[in-house]
Amino acid sequence: MKTNCKTFLLILMTALSAAQALAQGFSSGSTGADGALNVTVNTTNSLPPDGILNYTTINVAAGATLRFKRNPLNTPAYLLATDDVTINGTIDVSGEPGSINPPVGGKGGPGGFDGGAPGFDAIAPGAGYGPGGGRGGYLGGTGLNPTNNAGLGAYSTAPPRRSSTNDGSTYGSPLLVPLVGGSGGGGGSYGTGGQAGVGGSGGGGAILIASSSRITFVGSAARILAEGGGSTSPAIPTPGGSGGAVRLVAPSVVGTGQTISTGSGGSGAGLGRIRVDTTDRRLLQLTFNGQSSVGAFMMVFPTPMPRLDILEAAGTVIPEGNAGPVQIQLPFGSATSRTVTIQARDFNAAVPINVVLTPETGLPQVYPVTIDNAAANPATVTVPVTVPVNTVVTINAWTK
């Protein structure tokens, strides 16, 4: 059993103070400790445990692509710069397609969620991970009821014009505060016959780029991609993951015609979210693929940042702020009736959440509950759950 805790929060801003609205004095929060980032060839950088990289300047050259290796908690990528960010090439945090050989779900981009495991003969496929993950089902073209087809991932939008009841549901905040990536597609099955199915594709990742001065896109090929994983080939109907999330924060964001994409990789899954916060929009003419909004919420990390933590699962205590997923091995024949304890901190309200158990095979189990974080801070709630047997189970907690 694996436990992990991701949280997202809908924050509604009714007004901005004068201090927030003014570009003068805005700081990305970068310490500059990681120096200047100059990407001249295709590069994959490792993310630190919190996902935060502190640069002085960032330059991605034309023809070069910058990607990131996920950290143990699979946080989003946060690129902070004390000075200018200049993008001539590509920054890519897209999800990966699911696979039939080997039969596995595709990985989500950094901060995004994996696709579900494929079915095999009588073994049911698994659901995609994330708040908008598609549920497992049959693969198109098998001649079976299309309402039971493997579900596609959702995020800002649901998969359009679909008859499948297994597609994911929308979630998240247009402000992208806090930042959360796209959800995976459900695993697919061909039914009986001893044939392995296809893993669902991963959701697009999540990236925030903040500069204390300016973010500039130069040249027609400059782009940021946080797309959901699609199919490996037209012959393999891989259930797609949703697009992810891109947020830009700087006093000035400049670009004409360049692209920020949180699309679905052509799979028909849901689109992701794009948010640009800046006080100088005179030269902001980017092309957006995904649900987008532009504003002036000039704050990179709200203080304090509300958070959820899983403190106990199936009798195992998990320290707050644990640096990675926790693996719990239940002995054979153990009782399936267990508890999960969730802690809410700094919401200052009654928080409705879902505790979700996602098995590697079969359907996820959802337990809705409310934590009264207005009465106590932090506040906890213990949720009785039933743990599926003979399969790896991932536990998450989401705000609704």
C-alpha cells in the first residue's frame, strides 16, 4: 500500500491590495542559490525535494528542450529567478503515453498523475490517478458496450462528446494556487483471451515560472508544454491523460504568437489550466491551448499555504511533511477494515475533502468527509476505510 497526499484549494480573490497590484518591489522569492540556468542543448534537470529551483536568470536557447526528473513526492516544478527569464526553445513537463509492451500506465509529468494499470484477461484494469483520473474499462474497438470504455483524464474540462461513464471529472482553481497537475487516463482491457491491455496515459505536469523582472518568449518556436500523454501509435487506443498546469508570475510577460499548451496530446482527454499574473500586459500576446486566465495576483506562494497531510494509514503513523511516499505491507489475511487520519492546516474553515483509495486493479473507493479547521488549527479527522485485497493501493486526500 502506498500513501501520498496531494491537495488543491479553490481560492477566490475579491480584491487585490495596492501592494499586491504594484509591480515595483515584486520578488519571485528566488534566493539565487542555483545560479544562472543556461540551456543550450536538450537537458533533463532533477527537482529538489520541494521542487523549488532558485536561479538568478533563466535562458532556454532555440532548438533546446528543458525537462525535469520527478522527485519522490512528485511535486510541481517551481522555477524562480531574481532577474530575467528568456525562452527561445521549449520547456516540457508533459505526461507520457501508456504502454502495451510492457503493459504499464504512463508516468505523469512533474506534479501530474500517472495513468492506470492495464487489465490482463480476468484481471480488471486500474483507474488513472489524480482528482480527475479516468476509471479503467474496455478499449475501443472491442465490440463491447462503449459506456464501459476506459475513461479519459479530466482537469479544467471533461473529455468532450464521450459516451463512456468512466471519464474523469473536473477540478482545481483558475488561479492555480496551489499548483496541481493533470490526471491520468484509466487502464484499458481487451477482456478475456489472455491478452494484456494498455496502460492509461499520464497527466500533464505542473510548472510555475516566476521572475522578479520579466519573462520573455522569443521566436516562433518558443513554448511551454504541459500536455497529457496520448497514444503510442494510431493503432493503440491508449486512454489519454488530461493536460496539466502552467503559471507565470512576473511584473512583465512578453511574447507574440508563442504557445503555452496544456492540451490532451490529441487523445480527447480534458484540457489543463494556464494562468498568467502580471501588471504589464502591453506586449502579452501568447497563444494558449487550454483554459486560461490573466490577472495580477502577484504572489508566488501565499503565506501561510493551506495543506493536507495523511498522518496515519492502516495503523502506520506518518510524520507531517514526510519526504516521500510511505510503503505499508499488510500481512496476508489481515483485516480489511482500517482507518486513515487526515490533518488540515491553515484553511481556517470547515474543509470538505475526499479520501481516495486507488487500487492497481479495479475501481477507486471515495470517502467524503469534512475537517473543521475553523475550530482548531491544525485539525484532524479519522476516516474508516475498507482496503482492497491482493493489489497495491494508493491513498490520497483531496479538497473538493
